[in-house]
Amino acid sequence: TFIKRSSSHVVEAQSCVHIIYVLQKSEEVLHLLKCQ
């Protein structure tokens, strides 16, 4: 049970990091579009 809990926690952390990464990328794209 401990291994399952830790693995699911890792998955949650990875998904959170992925969301932040996507948001940062989208902000960069919007900034580039505004500059053009």
C-alpha cells in the first residue's frame, strides 16, 4: 500500500509540473504573438 501511495503521489506531482510547463509555454506563445 505504501508503494502504491507514493507512486500515485509522484504521478500527481508530474501532472502538476506538466500543467505549469504548458501554461508557461502558452504564455510565451501569446507574448510572441503580441509582439508581432
